[in-house]
Amino acid sequence: MTETASTVLTVVLATRNAHKVVELRRILAELETSVELVGLDDVPPVPEVVETGVTFAENALLKARAVVAATGRAAIAEDSGLCVDVLGGAPGVFSARWSGRHGDDGANLDLLLAQLGDVPDAHRGAHFACTCALVLPNGAEHVVEGRLDGTLARQRRGANGFGYDPIFVPEGDTRTTAEMAPAEKDAISHRGRAFRALVPVLVRVLGPTTG
């Protein structure tokens, strides 16, 4: 069936991370768009993409382009990570594999906390960064960014979220993002900000999406 502005538009999110799919679906629902977001597990097999980029934008575009090539559908990919001031912006694009094992949140947290063990509170600044890329079957590409500034706690706090959420305290708050309710985190998160910035792009390039 040909998708038009009057139908639900299916856009593939280039991830198998169920947390990210759920998080971005919540944001889309809040914004009342008629875009249906599906993950890689909901479409024909897409070859694994080696994230060889040295920036979040490069990696996001690599992933989105691969999904479009494999599925023929519009694709959104995001690359995000934690950038620590005293580490010169690291882990950055290596956030998910900082400990050497991709996606091992516990090991990544342990290593980072150990590396920052002697760093005074005044110098524990950091920010979450996210770049979202939208790639269309016609080859058009759009990139937006989101950022959340904060500091890093000395030990894990909270059971919500994932990744580095248990140690990240947003600017102006005393809680980690893992201590926040999902809706609270969505309202300020780097992904939330990047994805909200992408919605006007979706409306412009795919046609009206609000009902």
C-alpha cells in the first residue's frame, strides 16, 4: 500500500534496543503525530552496521542509510553518548562499549566511576549528547541534535532508565535520570530534545502528520 499524508506513516528506527524504541514511541505519542515507529525487529533483516564514524552524526547517518537500503522505508537513526569534561568528551561515541563489551551497562559504569574516582565534585561535569538522522528513500538526509548538561554522581542511584542514567544528575536537579519517572526524563532528555527537533522535519518532508 502506498503511504500518504492521510495514512499512518511507518518509519523505521534503526535500533534493536527495546529501551530506545519504547522511549521514542512515548515521545511520538506525546506529540500526537500519525507516524508509526517500528524497530529493526519489526522489519526484514537489515545487515549489521559497523559504527566506524568518529562523530555521533556520522554513525547515525551510517545506520539510517543502511535501513533505507534494506527496507525501502524512511529511517531514523540516533547515536548518543555521555561526554565527560575531564575526559575530553569521552566516552562519547564509544559510550556503549567503553569497557570493551558493547552494551554492558554495568561494566561501562564500573569503569567510568573508577576513572573518575579521584575527580573532585566541582570537576565532574558532563553532558549527554544525541544526534538523530532522518534518511528518506529518495536520498534526502536531515540531522538534528539534542543535549542535556549535568554532573556525575559518585555511585549509582535509581532503578529507571539505562546506560549511564544511574550516575547522571541533570543541571538544576539533585536526582539522577535513573531516579526520575520516565515522563520526567523524556521531557528533558537529550534524545527527547533531538527527537522533538526532528518532528518538524518529519512534518515538512513527509507531509502533515498531526491528526
